[in-house]
Amino acid sequence: MSGEQTSGDRNPHDSSNNNNASTSQSQETLRPPQPSRKSSAVLLTKPSIGNLNVKFNATQGLVSDATTAVNLENIGNANIVSPVDETDSDNENHLHSVRSNKYPPSERSLYPSGYNTDEENVSNENDEEELQEILHSLVRQDYRLAGSNAIDSNRNLSLMDLSTLTNDKYKMDSQDDFIERYISISKASDSDLFHDKLKHFFILSTAGKPIYSMNGSDDVIMGYMGFITTIVSTFQENMKEEIKSVNYGDDLKIVIMNKDPLILVAMTKLKHENMINNGGEEDDSVLIGQLNTLYNYLLAVLSKSTILKNFQNRMNYDLRKILTPLDFSNLDSLCMKLTYGLSTSESLTPYNIPGLDFFLSQLLDSSLQSAKITNTTRSRLNSILLSCKKLKIKDSKSKAPSRLFDISDSGDKETFLGDDLLFAFLTSSSGKILSMMKPKNHTLSKEDLKVLFTMISSISTPSDDSQSTEDLWIPLCMPDFNPNGFLYVFVKKIDLSGYVIVDGNHIPPQPIIITLISGNKNSFFQQQELSKHIISSMINSESFRNALSSELLASNNLSILNDIKVPLIKHFIYRSKRYNQCFMSNARHFNNEKGDTSCVTILELVYFYSTLHNNKATDFSSEPAIKKHNKRLTYSKWKISGNTIVGFMLSDSTSEFYCLCNGDITSQDLIRQSLKIIKWCEKYHRRIFVGDGVIF
């Protein structure tokens, strides 16, 4: 029996929810006050950069790389401009990066064929012909309209060339030096290093007390805390408005979220984090989503009522007193994963793939990932979880099996061991779901699940292997479920490889994490017994544990080339909108099938998918007669390190498909192989998606 892990003074108290501050449609220009010390306005920029533009709502800003965003209904009306590539001028099937001005990019979009076997499959024999027609028409218009208005479809990354680092502004002797200087988290008291970082997050109180900073020591950041609170309070008191965003010069974007008594700030020089909505105005939703994730983490480990109570007693309260070192480590990891797809500065390794998976899931509406296993195996795991609600224990006078605890009851009254069990999850070490169970009338939102899996990943992989089987009991507030109270999370990790031998040899480690959530803080021992039941049910059958192990190994090493037989697609993502779940290929195979993935490659993937997603086509028709033909096609083209990469997205009302491939791919091959992957995902939808899981 193991001890409990607690979180200090994290006790729930009733409190009313904060309301989001009102938003204005106006736009103003603010010149910050001149402090006696060095101006905080130069936080991330050189002094020569232009004026500070403050906005209450998103306003017009930078446009991303050239992107096509069209569908079957708008192809005849799109105003498309693109250059002629002389090397490809004789082949209209080669792709050129263009933009449909009629349909500007938006935060939301819809996407291609669904996989629900209860509905008509909207992916039909005419899909390839129709999509080919779109691309061919675009290329033909590309040739006719190219001229003085042409845009550079092969320009370098809008901020920097992450592969060769040839941009003079960020040029370093090596990629490692670049990452260390501009990306890695540093808490040093080095003002120049602090200013060079491409991304910053701050959390502070409305009184200006620092709580968390992604970079910099207190000596470096203290002056900026007062500057931020001054701006926020000035707009609140004098203009009766909440400041939303600040553009400082050409390369700094600042987004401020007021969650009184907390203020959260994101500052970025990464231009792919800026979006343009249908009105041609800036859309801050990417940065707002990141700040919400950090805010929800604080609510999860403290609860809203605890935060409010501490600041009601003293406005200058230091919230860091009740945050643990693990909390600050988790905040660092969240900041890196949300921004770069990398976990932490200490783990920037060539195989840091889970951080990229987290980033892509966040990008696609915080969708969940599930491991690819057979429907038979998943159904068996579902049955094991459901059986936890059916286990019964009689009192000590009965002949029931002995337990590590006694239940005091009179007579022969039976008690269910899983009475207090609300939610259950079986996940891989990378956070991919194998099975899950929830009650009929309750659910956990995508934001609650994100915080849950963030916490699980941070505590279930200790550096000391001797602690890997420790039973953990964690109070965790689920902000959307109940922001003022706690649920109690039991976490147990089992290494399946310890029970499987192949050809006389043990297989590589295969951790499976059991997560059981209860509303009763005194149910630790019951949840511990349930975990033992789950483990025994998984390993007692040799055929089942061998099948599960084999399928997990295959899922972790899925190859587009060998398993799906698609040689020209380098990486893909398929998302179901119905369940908000996604499935993606292994990023280790992006460059080759040897599994070599560097941090720079991950940064490139983050950039490619961000720009492709932010420029996706929208405005689906709701007419049932044309709904099955109402697809959206979007693609972008980038030149990097002498190579050309094409990003392609196809969407409809049920699903989304994204992929990356080499720039010399023809339109026929792009459409044909994309549809092959989509149909493969539809065929194996029961294997790649967990769906609703088990409902009791």
C-alpha cells in the first residue's frame, strides 16, 4: 500500500464563477507611460521597432503564406493569382500555391468523408474526379492570371528558415545554438537572452505579483509586471474596456487575458500564431487557446474557489506559496508543447514525439488521440472497465474473497466495489487512449481531459524506474466539470512487456496507464482493488496479453509506406468531428522510414500544419442536396532547405484530412493517395478511434 500524493492547501470552497469581461469593437492606439527605469515596451523587441497598437478585438494583420482554399461550388468564381513556375509550365498537374480571395481563411472549417457505418459513406467513386477537376482548374487559372500581381509561392518561412537557419536575424553557428538561444526555456537573469526568446508566457495577479514566467528570473520580469497591470487597469477604469491584444511593430504580438484576480499574457514573434478571420481581421484564438490551457491547469491543481479565497483575504497574495515544483515543471512543459511541439528544455531530444502529438491535438480543437488496435481487443478492454462497476463485496462474515480493507455492513447486504468510480481510462505512455468509460449523464470536456492527461504524463514517467509502479492518488479540479470542487484521480502504471515473451526474449517496454476517477476522497483502497482487477484481467489470458502487446507495437510503428502502401505522403492527420478525435502517422517517418526526427523537423511540422490549418477553407453549404459534394480543398507550398513541401487539406462536415508531401508531387498522385489514406481510415475507423467508449 502506497501513500497519498496531495497538493497542500488545495481544498474546495464554494464561489461564484467569474464572468468574461466585455469586448468592444473599437480600436485605439496607446502610447505606454514612461517609467523611470528602462521602458518595459522593449520586452521582446529592439528599440527601433515601431509604435504600439492596442486592440480590443482582432484587427487586420499579417497574411500567411500563399494558400488555396476552394470547393466545388466556388471554383468558377474564385479570384486566384499565382506565378508561373517555368520548370513546370508544360505540366498543369504540378501544384502551385495560390489563394482564393473570395473565401478568406477562418478559425473554423469542415472536412471530408466520415466513417460512421450507420450513415451513407459520402466518399464515392466520383471523389477523385471531382477533386482532380478542382486542382486542374486552379492550375489553369494560375497560368492565365499570373503576371504583375503574382505572389511568391516558394518564399521561405515567413519568420525564419528553421532548417538551415539562413535568416540573418536569427542566424547562429548551429541548429543547437539556435534552439538554445531562441527557443529553450531559460530562467537566467540575462536580459539579452530573455529578449531573444521567440515566445513568452506570464501569469501574474491583478496587483502585479508574479506567479509564473516561461523565461527569465524575477529580477528580469519584475518591471514588466507593473507595466502590464498598468495597461489593464487603465483600460478598465478610463475606457471601461478589456484590452485584448497589442501589436508592437512588425514582429511582436501580445495577447492579454484578464481572469481576475489573475492576468495571463502571451507574447510571440511566431507569425504562424496569428490568424486572419473571414472579415480579414486578426484572430487571436490560437494564443487565447494557449492561455486558457494554462489557466485551466491552475484551476485544476488549486480550484477556482481556493484562488478567489486567497486573493479576497489579501490582494497582494503570493500564489506561488501553494504551487509545487511539479506544477512549475508542468507549466514549463505545457508552454513548450503548446508553442513548439516540444516538451521541455531538458528533453529536446531527437525522439521527443509526444510533445508534437500534443501540439497537433491542441491545434485540431483539442482532439483526443487513440491507439490503433483491433475492434476485438478494444471491446475486450471496454468489457474489463465495465466489469469494474459490477464487482461486489460482501461483509466480513460472508465467504467473499479477502480484501485489503473491510466494509462494515449488517447481514448479507452486497456492496459494489466500483460505486464511487466515475470515469476510467486506459492509455499508452504517450497518452493515446486504448479504452475509456464514463457515466451516462456526465462527461469530461476536452479541456478537462487535456489537463488530466497533462498531469498523468508528468507523474507517470518518473526518472527513477523503481517508482514506476507506485500507486498515486491525486486531488484534481476539473474546471468545466466543477470549478469549485475536486475529483480524485488514482493512477497506476503497468509494463505489459514484463508479461510477454517473444521467441524467448522480452519485448521493449510497453507501459499502460490505468486512470480511475472518483468523487470520494476516501475511496483510494477501492480504486486500488479495481486496478488490480483490471491488471489481472489483462494479463491472465496469454492470448489476449500477447495480442494487445503485438497491436501496441504495431500502432507505435505505423508506417505510411509499409502499412498503408502510400509512398508519396510524408505525414498525415485524420480527424473525426463527431467524436473530436484524431489519428496521425508517426512523425519519425517524416524524413525517411528510419525514424530520424530532430527538434528542427518538429518545429517545421509545427509551422507547416499551423499555416495549413489557419488558412483552411470554410463556409460549407447546408443544402442536403449538395452536402455530399460540399468539400473544401486547401493547400500551401513552402520552400525550405532547397526542398519544396506541399501541405494539403480536404474537409467536409464530418471529418478533416491533412497531409504533407514533397513539392514535386502531381495533382493526380496527391488526390489519389490522399483518398487512399482517407478510405483506409474509414475502413479501420473502429481500430483508430475509441468513439464514445463505455457508457454506464
